[in-house]
Amino acid sequence: FLLTAIPMSLIHQVLAQYFGYNQFRPLQEDIVRSVMEGHDTLALLPTGGGKSICFQVPALAKDGLCLVISPLIALMKDQEEQLKEKGIRAAAIVSGMKKSEVEIVLGNCIYGDYKFLYVSPERLASDYFQEQLIKMPVSMIAVDEAHCISQWGYDFRPPYLEIANIREMFPNIPIMALTASATTEVRDDICNRLKFKPGYKIFTKSFGRSNLSYVVRHEDNKYDRMMRILNTIQGTSIIYVRNRKKTQDIANWLLSQRVKADFYHAGLDFQTRTEKQNRWMKNDIRVIVSTNAFGMGINKPDVRSVIHLDLPDDLESYYQEAGRAGRDEKPAYAVVLYNNNDLAELERKKITNFPEVEEIKTVYQALNNYLQIPLETGEGQTYEFDLLQFCANYKQDPVKTYNCLKILELADYLTLSESLFLPSRIKILLKNIDLYAFQVERKEYEPILKVLLRSYGGIFDDYVRVSETEIARRLECDKKIVIDLLQKLNKFGILNYLPSTDQPRITFNCNREDIKYLRINKEYLEDRKNRFVVRADAFKNFITNSHQCRSIMILSYFGEENLTRCGTCDYCRELNKMELNEIEFENLKESIIIHLEKESLSPHELVKHIQTIHPDKVTAVIQWMLENGFIKTDAGGQLTLVSKE
């Protein structure tokens, strides 16, 4: 089933008309052509590589609807709004929406000539959703963050396994999987689990970033080094830490040093987060200090530095976060500052990230009690969930509790969703004539109903987003009065009023069980732990290994071969100072090792032994080997090899 009849000039028309570009970025056109021709396609593009265009362009060029599956709710909502601003009909179904809202969205996608429907993988398991989905004119399926479907991936999510079942409902349409970071093992697993058909294609853009310099420093005084970096590298910066309190402490310290800085984390309300993000985007703020909640889907091209003051768990996470620097392809820097405590914390996570089965059962029981869910009930129910309040009530450690919940998610008992802002929504339930009769009878509601009808189109057909603040301004009254009037109209059945919300959520995938029947697979957990250890050790090697090009270390991890030095990382810059190419450097280092294996020598004697290369170059390599722990000086000033045992 190949769609070769579609003229390929159409994809360039779509690109220009909707996105304003005259040409595709490297590899984008190949990916678009592949799916246009009906091939199942896996696209691996680095962070900022333009993944969304790869599925949005062919979806717009085809007749029908593109089903987009993504775990990132905030990103789904952003893309939905961006498409709507371009005049493209798009919809998203996210946790927190009422059943009536979902029904309208699904109806629009069946009958309303919509081009995109964004859903989370959890939604796919719903019988009702599947019943409605089969009625839709689906032309292609796009799976974002596709590494989540692989059990070998660093962010495996069981609900992704439902995608293969959805795919069988539409056997003759292509499926596109997209991700920014995946090892060779994960790529193969993605293709298998999505049941790619023969003739499928994989497109991989090199993970190399020629404009991005990787720098790692062992630092006991991170603040001083951070200031030196910010003073040296001008332009905007992101500073990543793991702790919410630290974001504010560091931002305040930077302000005291006359650096325009602010902090950001998921615990802030939506309006505050938006204001901070917008100020940083407009360069009113130079530095944003954040947890990893900041950056996903934010396309600011001129970030000149990303500084990690705390360590992520693995190279995949680090690569994505560091990759937010230099998207304009101008020189940028990704800097890691670490000390021995950071390394010890990375080791501790090998234990704390994988609590014991009894601890998991305790959290499960407490959670059901907290949400007042009786035994054998709860399946499909969604609850707003405040983790810190829960931990305070039950005297639980937040980090360990979060990890228990993640394991319960892996076991498919529940689903955790990120914090998501849903603005207030209204739909009028009466027909025009009945609404007019109500206004005549209840004059006190006439002003607010007139404002709603004049300000919000389509309010009889669909839920529309409203602003209580804006309605209050037009009515020249207090916002609380507007909310009270809307709540009363909701109670009378005149309209359906859904107030805004900004909370993480938990959805239960099955009924509550007695904890003695709770099924937690110890062998599977042990396997997950072993894979976490491998990834953590790979990242530890990246930051502690000072005798290899850092770009080569990253690219090798992602399976790239035949690599050459980047020339810009901290290792390469030191090598460049010696005016030696890599072969000369390695030969000289090996020669020094051979001589010192035979006997201890003074630096002067060692230089005399190696007469084929200029003495200054030999001295530079000796100094490098001293600084990096390959050789040392004894009490008499003689050079000796350092034992690697």
C-alpha cells in the first residue's frame, strides 16, 4: 500500500505554507518521503532536530487524520495550540478532561475534518476510545518519544505496548516513530514492538554537535567556577540542579552577584512558570536555574551554555539537557561541575531508585487509603495528587515514595501524569431559544451570559477556554463574583463550567487489590536495576574519564562508529595546546609508558630518551599525564607509572 501517486512537490508547498520554510533540514525530507510512500519509519533526530515537522508535514499532505501518541502532556498541548494558530484543526485528549469534553473531541475527529489528534499512551487502552478511533479517517500514526516502548530504554512505559494493538486496527497505514536518543539495542526493540512491516526504514542523524563543546570539571567550589563560566561565556544560560529549593537558592545567589537570574521547577503554578519562561525567552532574564522540568519543547536557539551543577542519572538524559545549548549552530558550551559527593550520590541511587517489595506494598496501601479507594474499585479513575502532602500525611520519604510509584507504574497498576495546567472551560448546554427564555426570567444572569456569547464563539458546540479575569474586567466586577455566577449557572444546568486546574494526576489502571495479592516481579525489578547501573556507570565514566574525547564517548554510547576527535571538548582543547595530532599524542604517551615501565626517570632524562619529537611537546604530554593520573613523581622527583589496580 504505497502512496506514490501523491506529488512530492506537495510536501514543499506544505512546508512553506504552514511552517514558512523554503527547504527541509538535513534528513527531514528523506523521513517525510519515506512515510509518504507508505513505509513504516523510525527517525532518530537529536534534541532540537525538528522532529515534529517530520510527521506534521506528511499528515497535512495526506487526506485524513494523524494520530499522535506522546507521553509529554505539556508538549502535546503546546503543539496543539501552535497548529491551531496556523489555522490547522488539531485536538488533544489529556488527563483531567471531563468525559463530556472527551466525547466532543472524539466526535470532532470523526466528523469534523480534523488533521491531528494528540493522546497519551494510557488513553489507548480505553475500550470507548478504541470504539471511536476505528471510526476516524486515520492516515498515519506518529509515536513521539518512541524509546519509551522499549524495555531496554531508560524511560520504559508499559502503556506504550498498547500501540501495537492500535496499529492492527489500521493495517494499511504507515507508522512513524520518533526519538532524540536511543542506543542500537533500543532502536531494534522499537521496530519489533511497533511491528514494523518489511521494507521499513530507519533514519539516524549523527548525535554529533560540532558547535557544542563538552566540558567537565571536578570542583569543590562550584559557585565560583559557575561565575567564571558565566563571566567568560556571554549570552543566556540554563543551570540544572536536582532539588527545587536549590533552584531558588542559586538564583538568589546569582542575583546577589548582579546576574539577571530566576528559578523554575514543576512545583510553581502555571502562570508563574509561564511568566518566568517568557521573560527568559525574551532575554529579560539571562540565567534560568531549574530542575529537569525546564526545557522540554522550549525552542530557544541562542542558549550559549548549559551548566549541570547536579548530575543526571544517565547519558541519554544528559545528552537531551545539554543539547538545549547552541541550537542556532553557533558555538555553545555544555559544562558539568561535579565533586566526590556527586559521585557518591550517583552510587546511592542504585539503591534508592529500587526500593524493596515490602516498601512498594506499603506505599500502594497508603495511596489507596489517602484517596479513599475501597477494595475492588478504582479502575479507570483519575485523581489529582500532591506527592509532598501525601508523604507528610504518611511520614514517607518523597524520593523513595516517588520511586515506589514509578515501579507500580511499571507493573501497570497506575499511571503518573506530569503537572498540567488546564484553563477554565465552558460549554452552554441549552439551545439558543431556551437560553433566551432563561435570561428573560433571571435578569441577574443576563450580563454574564451576554459577555460569554459575545466573547467566545462556538460555545454551544464545544468546550471553549475562558478567562474569569477577562470576564470580570468586562463586567467591571471582582473575579470571585464571576466564579460564583458561573458555578450557579453550572448548578442550574445552563452551562457546564470546568474551573482551571494545575495538579499532577494518578490514574488507576485496575481495581484496588489486597496488598498480599500485589504482583511485583522481583526478577524484572532486578533486571531494571542492572540496566540502570550500566547506564549510570556509563555516565560516571563520561565525567571521570579525562583521557578521551567527550564527543567520541557520547557518540560511541549511541552506537556510532569510525569517529574522530571533536576538537572542541576540554580533552581536545588540551590536546590542541600541545600542537599534536591524536596519533602523535597516543604514540608519545605509549613511548613514555614503555620507558617508565623499565625504570623511573626524571622529566629531563625522559625528554632526552625521546629524541624524535620536539622537547616542548614531550614535556607537554608528561605534564598532561601527571595531571590525569597516568604517572606521578616520587619523593626524589623521579617519574613513575601509577598502578591501575
